[in-house]
Amino acid sequence: MEEGLAALETMAGPADQFVDKCVSHVFSGNDLNARTSGNPAFLEYTPEQAARFLLGQPGKAWGFHTKSENYVVTLLDNGICRLFAQTADAATAHQDLDTMVKGLTPGFPVRSITGTRAGPQTDAFVSSGRYAVLPHNKNRTPLFFVTTSTSPTRYFDAMYWMTFGDPDAMLPDKSEQGEESTSGK
């Protein structure tokens, strides 16, 4: 377990912020609404400002920054939390997704969600997903994703998000699961 958590400590930037804001909201009861309410470090966006980050879904959006980066975190009414990073290195963002899932689920096999099942795959957008094979209800498997963008009209370089679902429903063909790796061993 400590080995997996140590891997999380090597992450910085967007993936680290995603774990702090979104993953802790979902798994640790560190309620994002409570953390942002009245906190001067977070600027709650108006519905008009939030619209581009909510992607047509109801919810809230907050802006915040660190010494080196501007972020937007959203919490949709359905519970999905997303983190947008204004600037991020695409290769690092995708590698950090793998590191993050392995660190959160040490000792369990981690599988990839590839192609359009992970999100947009175009010249300007690349998406990847990961999940760990956990011994519980498959319909509640935490699924983690990152989409990176090089579009000249983009308003983010990386977007991390997570949801719960059955990975087999997303991956009907087992050959599309991508490489399997084992964390924490």
C-alpha cells in the first residue's frame, strides 16, 4: 500500500490537483462544495462562465490557481468531478493517469480503456482511461480518464475526470482492453 501511495507523491501539477480536489471528494468525504464555499482561493463561476466547462450538463464550476498553473474544477449534479488544467504536457498527463490509478489501487491489475471509449480521438484531442480490477460490484468500478488537447482554440490542455461503471460495458471486445499492468508489486 505504501508503495502505491509513494507513487502518487511523485505526481505534480494537474494529476495531483485532480487527486486533491476530485478523488478526495469522492472517496474521502472531502466535500468539494464545502471546501470551496466562502474560500477565497476558489472563484465560483457564474452559470455563463461555467457553461464551457460543464459541457452542457448541470453543475458548478470554480476557478483556482497555484504558483504555476490555472485550473477549473467542476462538480456536476450527477456527482462527476472534472479538473481542467490550462497548460499541461500531454505525455505527462497520460502517464500520470496510469501512475495515479496504480497508486490509488496498489496490488490490483490496472487496465486501459482505449480508443473512442476513453473519449475524443482526433488530431486535436487524445483521450485515455484506466481502471483497476477490484473485487466488488463491477457496476461501481471507478473509471479514470484524461483528455489532452492541442487545438488552437482550446481553453484547456488537459481534463481529468472520473465516474463509476462497468468497464466491460465500455469494452465489449476483450482485445480492446489494452495492456494490463500490476501495481504495487
